[in-house]
Amino acid sequence: MDASRKIELREKRERLKRQRELDAGLDRLKDLFGTLKSKSVDYKILYPTTSDEVRSSGDYDSHTAWLEQHFPIGFASIDWSRVEGADCRNVGSDAAVSDAVREILSDKGVQECRVVVLWSDARTPVVELPLSAVVENGEEIFAQDWDTWVFDPKDSWCLENYHEGTLTFGRYRKT
């Protein structure tokens, strides 16, 4: 086999591996997508969905970068002790998270908008949807992964569901 054919086959193998990873990420959320579709929720998958889309130029990295640029990151979560006015609540179950989300957003006067949902597993697609869909489907959304961030880059707030049982809301304030 000549050298160009070997290179061609290696590239094809890498494309297939990337596609398998992307398909697995989409598969992880298939039940959630089914729920959202059944409720006619207007959601958008922002993460690349085909092997021809390059993740490094994709939305997972840009949304992770947005969080890192606007909130101090500690070990595996936002360092909320460094975010003035952060509201941290203890929640014990996914059902309790849904109620806490509703309460905290109401307490903070957050208006309906489109938000980004980012899960800690980088292989899971990034999703954009209406905030009301997060409130209505919070239990299912937050059950998808250990840690979840819901944020509005335009209004510069973030809601973090951390795997140790806390739900925290904060706003980015330029210093």
C-alpha cells in the first residue's frame, strides 16, 4: 500500500471516530430531545453534529470560554465565593432542583430569554432553548449529567447545578 493511501485511510478512521463520538453525545440526550419535541420547544443543538464540523472551532469551546471569562472557575465548578451577590441553595434531588430553579429565577427577576445549556461532559451537545423550557423541564435537563450550567451570555448570568447538591445563581459584574 502506498503512503498516500495510508494517509487517506488514517484520515478516514479519524473522521469515523469523531462521528462516533458526536453520535454518542447526541444519543445521550435523545430522551430529552424527545421530550422537548413533544412539547414543541424551539431548541437548537449548538455543538457540531457531523464529523465534518470541527469541535475546536465549535460552540462547546466558545461557551466554555465564555463561562471562564465571566466567572471565576474553581475545582470543577464556578468559585461562587468570588461572585458578589451569588445565591447558593442546597437541593437534594432533581425534582427539588426544578422548584429551586423556578424560585431563584423569580427572586432574581430574570426575564424570559434564550439560554445556553452546557453539561460537564464535553461530548454532550450544547443546547440553546427558551428559559421557560428549562424551568418546565429542569428535572430532566439537570439529570443528564453531574454538573450543568444554564446561562444567558447577553444578560451575563449563570445558574449552576453542582453534583454535590447545590444550585447557584450569579451575575457577572465588571470590576
